[in-house]
Amino acid sequence: MHHTENDKKRANFSALNPVNGAIIKTTTTGKPGDVKKIIIKNMKCKYLVMHIVCSTLLVSELSQIVLRNFADHRECSYAVKATHEQFHLLKLLPPFSAFPSIPENFEETTWNQLRKAVIAIQTSTPIEYSLECLCQAVSHMCEDKMDSQLYVNLTALVEQHVKANIVPFLSESGDKLVYLKKMNDYWQSHCQQMIMIRSIFLYLDRIYVLNNPTVHSIWEMGLELFRDHIAMNNLVQARTVEGILILIEKERHGDTVDRSLLKSLLRMLSDLQIYRDAFEQKFLMATKHLYQAEGQAKMEELDVPDYLQHVDKRLNEEEERLEHYLDGCTRHQLIVTVERQLINEHVTGILQKGLDQLLEENRLADLTRLYKLFCRVKNGTTELCAHFNAYIKKKGRTIVIDPEKDKSMVQDLLDYKDKMDNIVNTCFEKNEKFGNSLREAFEYFINQRSNKPAELIAKYVDMKLRAGNKEATEEELEQILDKIMVQFRFIHGKDVFEAFYKKDLAKRLLVGKSASVDAEKSMLSKLKQECGGGFTSKLEGMFKDMELSRDINFAFKQSMQNSEHKELQNIDLTVNILTMGFWPTYPVMEVTLPQELLQYQSIFNKFYLAKHSGRKLQWQPTLGHCVLKAQFDAGPKDLQVSLFQALVLLLFNYNAAISFEEIRAAVIIEVGELKRTLQSLACGKARVLTKIPKGREVETTDKFQFNNEFTNKLFRIKINQIQMKETTEEQKATEERVYQDRQYQIDAAIVRIMKMRKTLSHNLLITELYKQLTFPVKPADLKKRIESLIDRDYMERDKDNQNQYNYVA
């Protein structure tokens, strides 16, 4: 017969104490394998018999084995074989059928002891019994199958105490803070009581509760009773939650509150699992109402930077509350509520009221704060990006449209782009969406004024690449060119840029005004990379012409040293041979040259044509420049002048004073050009001629004398030609050339498309043309080119459908 664990543990082992009269008798021969019988008499329980087979075992050792086995198993007999200190269980003998009796009042007596201890804990009075004694009592009751009733009794006792303590919380309480402190004190006291009670009933908690899944642990039972009878009471709950909300509202208005009290009470609601139902929804509703009213008031009261700081501060405060006393499960809904009321509801108002000001004043810190706050709400960055784009277009248009700002347009565009780039990179965290929006806005407004930005960008490049530009090092110049290329990408009419850039590049190369060949080639490389080889082929041809010209001049000078024209060897002639298709078109201007120069031209013609037969040279005097040796009273000087200036000055070798008309008749220079030439010689900084009468403007009635008294600290003096401002006619002429080139490109594109498609409707042809053409063009212009090609029999209208075109082979 086998016994349960509880039966084994119920033995009264004090019966083995010699005081109870237990007599142990042994018989043994001492030989291996002999049986030694031990009879224990006079015990308060039945006799126990154990048969032991041993080798050599002392009585005292045997006694210890017996006692040890008794300590583990009650009323059973064992046969044990011992061989060299190793013991093996051989046979289990049936126990006696009788058990020790339990006192009749054991359960009542033991429960009374435990009840008194629990009440003492609840009333904070001394406990009569030791913790060890109380724990043993609980253990004995559980082992005697009284655990279920013990748990019921304990639950009833705790419930009775909890019910008795609700009365103070139902009475009138004027001061909310006092009420909350009273509630917190009782909660803390209840928790401490349940911890102490559980320490006494630990055996019950670990054995009975664990074996019965439907039964709550003692701690959970205490929480449940507190929840059911205290926290779930409508009046108590309402007062508690209302008090908590009042304290939080006070803190939000700047008052100092007891955060530890709030933390304890909210932890209580969380532990009782009523945090969400009892508190959270009311708290979020109160938060919504508070910040809804505050958001509307602050938007009217504060400007945007101050409002953004206020919102940032509020969000940080709510994060602190979450960290100090609010439950973590509230975080998402709380922050979303605050963001919705303070940011989301006012997105449009904030952007309309203050974004332009922040961007205009370059307030990086406020823009960073604005971006981070808008990132927190749905569609916040989308709205911000849209308003950012609108601001760029509006501001940029003012830079481009106003003709009075043409002089500073390009520099203003570069500065504006740098400013916006810095905002995107610094404040908007290099958000790709904002970068794309920035580029789209620039491309939009820079093309609001056709052709002019392209022309001015080309002139700006000319200014930076021209010799005498000391304001930038090579590295800085390279950075400027990179920024220029960014603006160049935005331009639709790149052919306009090419026309003006080519004209200015020609001047720099021919007059020797280029600051750096490396910088020129770097710019050319950037243009080629951006637009392809076709765009820069003519520009590259110009550089190639200059290199070939250097070789030709070197060969020409060598031939002159061996020639018979010794009288011309003191004149150094340098000729640039330009391929007409690469360079801009210059008007042919006939002038009267000195005999020496005419002779030199003739010699060079023979030299060049001898090497390159079949070619024709056309001299361009407008681009020539000379160095003249002049003798003044103060000493000799070298004058670096244009060819026109040189022709005028050479006349004074034969006459001391000459009138305007006489000069004009001698050199045959156009009147406007001659006036500018004389103005540079007589009215500029280096006045080598004297004008009669004096004045800043040259008239046809003026006379001019050579100024022998001219002085200058420099030996070589450069006399700049008065630059004629580009007239409207010249401007139109350049634009007309661009327009003509565009017509050729349109014609070529139409023929190319029609040749491939053979038959095409008007709308499809227009669509294909817009895909292929790289410059802006109006539908009316395309229609004109189509009509022109029909007139020239490249294509025809379909006889049955006038909206259809057929290619004519």
C-alpha cells in the first residue's frame, strides 16, 4: 500500500526521541550477509520493524539510517543492503494500517491563531505568535487538506476589512488633495498588509494556488477585493479620477504639484487594471479640450516663432509627465492628441502666417523646429513642402521679372539658391522631397522671363572668366562655375545661353582677356557634360583655332626672319585665323590702314595661302589690337590700344591738331565707333589726346591735339576702348540668330519625324516635337514651320483628312 506525500509528511517524529521511551534492540553476528533485527518498542505509534543486511555496520550508524528514513517516510519498513558504504533499496514492506489522530479542534484553533495575526496586521498591532509558528500552522492545515477552507476564510477576512474601510471615502471631502492623499495612504497600507499576509500564507499561496489555476494568488485576491469594493465604487472612482485630473491641470498651468502622489495613484489604477477605463479616456478628453482652446488662443496671441516654441515646450512637458507618473500605454494617444490640437489643426494657419517671414529672415533654428514639429503630424511635411515651393516661386519671380534688377540678377539667383539649399540641408534634414521641390520651383520661375536669364548668366560667366577678375582664387572660381551650372540646368532656352556665351568667349580669346585657359576649359567641360558634344562642338572649335593660330604665327615669324622685307621686321604681327562656322558673325567694316600694315597683310596672305590653297582670308579690323611706342615730354611710353585707337593716334605723327571730320576722312571708321574711340583717348583716365573744347562727350565739331604733357607712373599703359552698351538692335540681332537656329532645328525635327512615321496627325506630330525639342516653343510657331515645309514640298496634307500629314519623299 502506497501513501500520499501528505501522509508521509504528517508523521509525529518526536516519538523517536529517547524521552518518549523508545528502546532499540539489535542482534548481529557481524558477518557479511547476516541479518540484524532491530525492534523499537514503547513508541506512541505502532511497532516498526526493519531488516538490514550489512557488512560491518555500527549500531550508532544504523540508528542514524533508521532515523533518517523515518524523517522521510512514516510507518513503513525497508530492507536495505549495504555493501561498502553503498545502500540500495531492496524491498518495500507493507505499513501498519493505523494513523495518528488529529485533535478535534485543530482547524478551529489554528485558524483562530492565523485570524488574530491577520487582524493584527490590518490594525497595525503586535502579533502574538512568531512568523515561524504561523507558517507551520498554515503548512499543517494545508497538509491536512484544509487548504481550500483556509483560502476561503482568508478571503472573507480580507474582504471584511476592505469593506469596513470604504466609509471614509464616501463622506463629503471638500479638499481634493486631502482626499487623494487619504486614498493613497490607504492604498499603500493595503499593499503592505497584503505583502505581510502573503508572507504568512506563503505555503498556501505556493501549494494550493499553484495547483488550482482558477484560484487567484493572495496578492491578486487582495487587489481584486480592493478593486471591487473601493476602486470600482462609482463615487470613490469619480472623486479619485477627478482629483488626479485637477492636479494634472494645475501642473499644466504652471503650478507645482506632488508628482509622487500622482505616480502612486496612477500606478494603483494600473495595478487594479482600471487605468484605461477609469482614467485614460477622461484624461485624453481633458487634454484635448485644454489644448484645443490653448491652440486657438495662442495662434491669435503669438507670432509663429513664439508659437512653435510654445508647442515644443508643451510636447516636452507631456513627455516629462509620461516619464514621471503617467502609464506608458498612454504615450501614443497623449502625444497624438497634443500634436493634433496644437499642430495639425493649425498647419495652414502657421504656414500662411509665418513661413514666408521665417524663410525671408533665414531663421534656421525656427525653421528646424517647424520642420520637426510638422514631421510629427500626418501630411505636415507635404503641406510645408507645398508652401515652401510657393514661396520660392514668388520670391524668385521678383528677382527675374524686374528689368531694373538685371545687373544683379545672376548674383541674386546664386545667393538665393545657396540660402534655400542651406535651409533644405540644415533645417529640413536634406529631405529629398524638399530638394526636388526646390529645383522644380527654380526651374519654374527662372523661365518666367524667356531668354533674358540665359543671356545674363552667359554674361556673368564672361565677367568671372575675364582677365582682371581678382576677386576669386582658382578654387573659388571653380565653385562659382559649379553654381552657375546649377542655374544653367534650370534654363529651357540653352541655345540663347550658347549664343551669348560664344560671343563673349570669342572676345576673351581674341583680345587676350581670358583669365585662365584652365578655367575656360573647365567651363567648357561642364557644358559638354551637361548638354553633350553637339552643344560645345563650336566652342571647342574656337579653342582649336587659337592653338592652330599659335603654330601658324610661329612659322610666319620664322619665314619673316629670312625674308627680304627687312623694313617690316621691327613690326610684330600676330594673326588669329578663325573658322567662320565656329565663331560669331562679325560685320565687315572697311577701314584705311597704314601702308606698312597693308604690306604686312599681303605678305601673310601669300604665306598662308601657299600652305592652305583654296581657302579665303577675310580680315576683321574690329577685333584687332596694337602696342604703340609713344614719346612724351616725360619720356617714352608703350600704349596698349585697339586697332581703331592705333589708327587715330598714328595720324598725329604728321599733324599736331586734327578735327573730327579730318580723322573720319582719314581712317573711314563708322561715326559712332569713332566717337567712342576718341572719347577713350581724350576723355578717359589716360588722356593722350586733348579735346578742344573740353568736355566728356565727343562732337563732330571738336578738334584734337596730341598731349605731350601726358604723364603716368607706368611704362606700359592700357587704354581701354569705351565699351558700347549693347544696343537693343544688337540684342535683337543675337536673339534673331537664335530664333533662326531654332527654326532650322524645328524643320529638321519635323522632317525627321515624318520620314520615320510617313503619316501622322497634327496633334501627334506636335506631341512628338515637344518631346524632341530642347527649347521652349509655342504651338503657333510649330504650325508656321509645318506650313513652311508644306510650301517647300517636304510634306503635304492628306486629301481626305486635312488634319493629317503625309511625308513627301
